[in-house]
Amino acid sequence: MKPLNEKLILKDATINKVQFDKEWFYKLDDIAFYLKEDLSEVEFIFLPIVIDGEQEFVKCCSFDDIIRARKEYK
């Protein structure tokens, strides 16, 4: 399992992210690709993110959601 560091994820330009209600949310597909893991069990919400100049509603999850799911499904 690849180690996960939120500061590195925030700096990574390949991961789409949005700040919502003072918390960062990450595009679930981008995180799954970054970790090369199946994250289908991660809780998510749909949030608007601007991708390539277009606003899209995509599945997003918080850092805590990712950590929780990885611990539960080891």
C-alpha cells in the first residue's frame, strides 16, 4: 500500500481538488489512479470541480474518508 501524505496530494497537480466548507476534497478517480488501488468502498459526495476550463460534478472524497476506507479494507 502506497503511503499517503495530504501535503503531497495538495501539491500534486495531477489530482483535481476543491475546498468545500473549509475542508479539501479530492476527485476520487484521481486518488485511485495515484494510489493504484481500488477505492470503490470510499464514501464520496458529488462536488463541482473545474477541469480543463469546464465545471463538472464529480465524485469527491476527503482525506479522512480515504484513510478510513484503506484501514477498513486491508
